[in-house]
Amino acid sequence: MIHKGSFTVVLDACVLYPFSLRDVLLRLAELDLYRPKWTDKINQEWVTNLGKEEGIDQESLERTVRLMNNAFPEALVTGYQKLIQAVDLPDPDDRHVLAAAIRVNADLIVTNNIKDFPEEELDKYDIEAQKADTFVHNLIDLDKQKCCEALRNLLNDLTDPPLSQKELLKRFRKVGLKKSSKLFEENC
């Protein structure tokens, strides 16, 4: 059984943007509900994609990566590159994510591209893939009090412009956190 804070999770690039999804995932990690992991390549991927889609200035995105790495100094995975060739995934561009997960003995990969991480391949390494909504929902089930604290912390920091809990949960639903938003609403 996995206990809160005792499991390691590789966050795929697709869950590190949009910002509201990244914010809630990192707020939950701040409260030791899990140990987040990523690589420079994962960060480069979400920064590039977000920069293209939203037209956000590259310097601002790179600052966000630096802040993430400073806030979670143990999150940056290195030394995984030799493992890339050993894994087989439908999309070869995702092999680095699984290689990083193997390198740190991760329990989970949180990704919204579940089809790119087939269970039969992940089972070889005792790793599971979960969508962000499932992952956050499970964390709320695991520790409602800390998850509500994470939500309050996020709301307190959103001051430009300030958001109500209702508005933030609406944003969560827009980024795919439908079940989690409902559970947050019921418990916080």
C-alpha cells in the first residue's frame, strides 16, 4: 500500500501546463502528499508547447522552471538517458519519461496521454500511469485535509486577479480535473 508522501511521481510535460493544472499538482507536492519528479527534457517540452500555444514570453517560462527546480531540488532526474533505448513505447518521443521513472523507481507517471504508456510495458517496471484527474482525486481521498489546505494556499496566492474557490474549480474543470473539482467542492 502506498502511503501519503511516500511515493514518487514523474510528471509528464502535458500535466505541467496549463498553469492551473501545474499549480495544483505542485501545491499538493508542497504538502508532502507525493514526491514530484521531472527532467530537463520534460520541462523543455512543456515550455516549448506552452510558448507556442499561448504566446507566452520564453523568459517568463524559463523563470517558472527555475522556480520549480528551486522549490523541489530533489525533483530533477538525471542519469536516465542510457535507459531510453531499453524501453518500448508507441511514441518513441515518450521513452524519456518512462526512462526517468525507471531511474528514480517511480510508482506513477502522471500523464493525460495514457495511451502512450501501455500497461503491459509499465508493468515490467512496476510503474503505473494515471491521468491527472485520477491522481488528484486519489490524493484527495488519501488526505482531504491536506488537499483542502493546498487549495486554500493556492487561492491565497492568486491575487492578480483574486479568484473565488468556485472560479478556481471552474478552471480546474476546464483543464480536465472534473472528478477532482467535484471532490474539492464537496470537501473544502
